[in-house]
Amino acid sequence: MSEQVKYLLDESKLPRAWYNVNADMPVPPAPVLHPGTMEPVTPDFLSVLFPMALIAQEVSAERYIEIPEPVRDIYRLWRPTPFYRARGLEKALDTPAHIYYKYEGVSPVGSHKPNTAVAQAYYNKISGTEALTTETGAGQWGSALAMACSFFDMALEVYMVKVSYEQKPYRRIMMESFGAEVFASPTERTEYGRALRAEHPDSPGSLGIAISEAVEAAATSGGRKKYSLGSVLNHVLLHQTVIGEETLLQLEMAGEYPDIVVGCTGGGSNFGGIAFSFLRENLLNGKQTRLIAAEPAASPSLTRGRYTFDYGDTARMAPVVKMHTLGHTFVPPGIHAGGLRYHGMSPQISALVDAGYIEARAVRQLQTFRDGLTFLRSEGIIPAPESTHAIAVAMDEARVCRESGEKKVIVFNLSGHGHFDMTAYDAYLKGRLQDYAYPQEEIEAAMRDLPQVAMAAD
Ligand SMILES: Cc1ncc(COP(=O)(O)O)c(C=O)c1O
């Protein structure tokens, strides 16, 4: 093979369908429960928050779901995304491994998040929703949905975790430029926000709190507004599978097939997006790719959380699902990978990790920045702090190959660029960052607040 670096697909190769892993799940799904009654939810309850088309996708068992043409039209602005052979990184590591990465940072807002934002805005628009509400941490998800809503001419309210609102103004300004309204959460706009501020006037906010506010704003709007979530749910992971479907075609162009596929996990959407297509090949076509989810040691839901039923938000308004969780009262430490600071995890990925189909690994913050800089200096792209977790695990596997002499093929998802995260790199370069592993006592304390669910025998 030549020294080819980029594998580019023509627009005509843009996938026509998302892959629905529900069709091939080797373990049955656990029911989704109502946060008040702990009984399985009805579509009626969910329809307060989501349009019917997305609820149907959440539970669909069809293997392929057609991507609507208006969504494909918008995908074409940046998709298919490029697939790279990381020749510079291979040289820097002196490894016989072949390292490849799929680059989702070429989307207009800089990450994989628009793959689902555009789809969710579309289904809401055609079902008559007037406005969407959502939360955002560091702002990648909020800016993706702000772009999608501007394309479909819908209003958007974003509840942005207060500490990020104050420290990261550029993402807020990007959302506002697209026409979204952005509020520092906790706000005075919701009952939950007001109660919380009365008790803790200086609360810096959290993703769990912002989710509660966005859910309340939609649930009390008399049907005019719906809620949109950027990760965790089945339909979100479904929309992200466009990544894995393209990657399979690009590997074919390179004449290779991966031994290992890696993605970072906050709520699981970019990892599911790249990994599920390879899981399908493992389950149906006898392939044996190892699938590795990379998470922060500071927010280790898959490696140290419990696989049980828990609320999706802090105020206990969101549905209760079975997942790996650190407890909905989890207070995230101030690590710089803002998009990975969530207490729970996708129920699909949780079930697959529990049953041994997916591996999970926790990485410490200093390693992620060190390896992220090695990647930058050999490949030229500043990775998002979230994506550096995938880089670190891929590099560890390539180092193993250096020791063993094996020529494994390693693929990872570079979920976004870090152009708005330079203060984090500055802190690392100035020696101000520290490693932090979440304390066991805190995990055990949070487990005491889990909901009591009769069927949560785990
Ligand atoms: C660049 C990037 N990668 C990864 C994530 C983690 O989310 P998920 O696990 O849903 O892919 C985020 C979340 O905000 C993100 O912005």
C-alpha cells in the first residue's frame, strides 16, 4: 500500500440508514421507569418530553432506520467525515501497530454532536414542536443543537452549567449567534432552579441540575416545547451510528479491518456511534474486534459505578433507567473534559459492558493531556479534552504492540477539536492540572440515594 494518509468518501457514499443495535442486542433491554411511580413508562409520559418519532426509535427493533432526506441534506455540509491513518503518531510511538482515527471535529461546531442534533430538530419540527429546551456543560452539545434549530427555524432555550457559562463565554456566544437563548443554571426561570438557589445561592450548577431545569421547562410548557438530550438515550446513539457506517467503508478503502476500536464515553454517544457497527460485525459476521470505552478516572461510571436503576437527573424528574451510575447526587470534580462529567451512562452500553461485549477503561487527566499533546505534535489537530481519553487508550494499545511486536490495527474516534478548550491546555502546560480519582467513600455515599426499585435485582 502507498503512504496514503486520508481516506475520503464521496458524498454519494453518505449512509442512507442508521444502524439500530436494538435489533441485535444479545441481552434484553431493561424497562424504562416513571420517576414517580417506578412503573414502566408509557409513551404518553414520554410524549410530554419527546416527539413520537423519537419515542418510536427509542424502542424500535428494526435493524436499519432510514435517514430522512432533509437530515442527509444537512449532513452533507460536513459528512462523510475524513478517516486518517495516523502515520505521524505511529512514528512518534515507534509502534508496528497501524493507528487510524475518524475525525468528527470537521462538523461546523466542532464535534460529533450535530449528527443527532440535526435529526432531533428535524423530527421535532415535523411534529409541530415550537421550541426545544436542553442543557449543556462546556457547550459542544448546546452549540450543535443551536445550529440544528437555526436550520429548522425553531427556538431553543439552553440551560448552561453556571460555572461553564462564566468561564467559557465563547461557546455561549456561538449559541447566541445561532439565535439560541442561553441561561446560567441554576436559574430563576424554573421552580427547581429557584428552590436550589434559595438554599445554595452560590451553586456552580451541574449537568444533572441543568437537565432538571430543561426537563421542567419543557414539561410545563403545555406541549409547545419539547426537551432534547445530547447523549445516553437509544435514539441519540442510533443517530451517531452514521460514524461507524462510514468508518467501515473507509477501512475497506484502506484494505484493513480493526483489532481494536476505541471511543471516549460521557453518556456513550460517540463511542456507540463508532462501535456499534463493529459490534454488529462481531455478532453477525464472526469478526472479533475488541471495543474499548475510555472514561475519566474522575468520573468512572463504567469502571466503578454500579449497574442498577437510577434517575437521569438530580431533581428526579427524568425517567429512571438501568445503567452504570455513580448516583444521581454525584458531584462532578472540576476536570477539564466537561462532556465526560455525567453520573450515568447509556443503558445500551451499560448492558453490553455488563455482559462482556464491550470493555471499559478509566484514564487519568494528566495522561490524557500528555498523550493529547503527543497526538497534536504528530498529527496537527488539537483534540477536545474529551477525545484525548480515546487517544490515550489507543496509544496505550499501540505501546503494547511496540513491546509485543504485533501489527494490530487500532481505530479510534476523534470526537471533536479543542479550539475552545485552550485554557485547559494552558493549565496543563503551566503545571496547574492534577490527577484525581473519584473517592470510593463518595461513590458509596451516593449509592444510598438510589431509587428503590423492586425489580432492580442486580
Ligand atoms: C467532543 C466531545 N466528545 C465526547 C463527548 C462525550 O459525550 P458522548 O459520550 O455522548 O459522546 C462530548 C460531550 O459533550 C464532547 O463534546
